[in-house]
Amino acid sequence: MVKETRLSPEQLVLPLFARPGRKFRQPVNSMPGVFQLSPDEIVNEARTAFEAGVPAVLLFGIPESKDEAASGAYAKNGIVQQTVRLLKKELPELLVITDVCLCEYMSHGHCGLVKAGPRGARILNDPTLKLLAQTAISHVEAGADLVAPSDMMDGRVRAIRQALDARGFEDTPILAYAAKFASAYYGPFREAAESAPKFGDRRSYQMDGANAAEALREVAMDIEEGADIVMVKPALAYLDILYRVNTTFGYPTAAYAVSAEYSMIKAAAAQGWIDERAVTLETFLAMRRAGADIIITYAATDVARWLKAG
């Protein structure tokens, strides 16, 4: 009766990795229980999660080929677009969120267009915005309920909002990766999404883990540009940021429990060192206590089942 913080399946989002094919399930070695899936298998995985009580999925795409213009990201029949159409046909009540980024589709693995120069390659922020907006439109035209820009290019929320509004999608919300830090916790994800940069790193556009005040400025900018939900990523090592974002802005706030957070618990549990269920639930309760309204996690289906079991 007096419990202050509650965790429920309705607060969970399951990330899924789509790639072309049929009846394709490729295990991700560094993430036990996670797979690269063909669209038909995505439907099966999403249905299982939905029946367990998980209301939403977050889609990432792995194309057949990559180039320096990320053309697969906004192709009408791209892998995410195909998967969205199939999900909305087979599971119309499922909330489908799409990751809007270019790294999985770029031959060099960066989140924006790249230009070589005398001091080395650099990311072209402003020219990238057009491609991100084009990608978001293609996802919504396919049936996506929300779009989630994760690239961390300055001004991308405004560019996407204006593009969606111009196409008549004024009611489509934006879940912005607002405070996304350059983190070692993303390691296993880069295997799952095949998105590791071929050179350098992403520190020129993702945030420095030392900067908390900057995180608040980044969130404020995304809200001003039209974000409806803001996200802190990673979650576990940035609970202080999560708390400050939620208390400062009072906006719907998501926490992304990223790949290494998931894999560390899985690895320790496999060794018999920890109780996977107890540690996972305690970890997510901490995220809720810090201010997360939504938790994006690869463990969503298991957590929903555990919560229903009591």
C-alpha cells in the first residue's frame, strides 16, 4: 500500500534488430537471448512480448548493403520500412517505434555524412539533417507510431518535426535520444547492429560522460525543437542525469538500459554469481526511482513475465 515506486510491464519497450530474409534468427554472441531477425521472425518475437504485456518495440535495421549516403535508411522498401508494415498488419495494437539514425546504413559506420579534410575526416552536421528527416518520413509512411532520432546531430529534432508536419504527420510523436553519452556500454550493441565506426569514434557528436549540465542543455534544446519524450542513454551509469532530467523538465522520460547493462547481468547469472531475476528487477526499479517513465530493455519480455508472476 505504501510502496512509492512501481515497475510494471506497461513501462517497457523491447528493442529488436531486423535484417532481410525469411525465417532468419542469427544469435548475437555478446548478448545471450538476443537475435538479428528477419521481418517474419520479428513479428513472432514482438507477439510473444506483447502477449507478456510489453506494449511497444523499438526497431533497428541492418541492410543488405551499405554506402556513404545511407540510402538504405530511407529506402521505401528498406528493412525497417518492410518490418513496420508487417508489424502493423499482424499486430495493429502494438506500438512501433523506429530508431532514426544512419550508422547502420553507412559504409563507414558513423551517424552522419563524412567529409575528408587535411586534418582528417569530419562529420557534416547540417547536410545530415535532411537525410534524417527523410528517414523519419519513410518510417511514418510505412506505419511507425513514433520515431526516435538517436544520431545526436544538432538540430535534428526540429528538422524531423518540420518535415513530418509538412507531410501531414503533425500527430506523430518524437522520442528524442536527448542525453546520449559516448559510452563503452554500447559495445555489444555494435555487434548486434553491425554499426561500429570504421575509423575514429563518436565523441564529436555524442556527449562527454563528465558533463551533467550540458546534458540538461541538450534536453532543453530537444524539447524546444519539438520532442515529446526525452531519453537518457545509457541508464545505469547515468541515474543522476536521469533524475535531473526528470525533475528539471517534468517531460515523459525514457531510460535505455543498453547492451552492456544487459550482457553483464546475463554473464554473471550464467556463472551462478547473481540471481538474474532479482538483480534485473532491482536495477529497473532504480531507474524508475530515478525518474524513468519508460524503460527500453532487451530483457523486456522476461521482466514482463516476472512481474506478472509476482
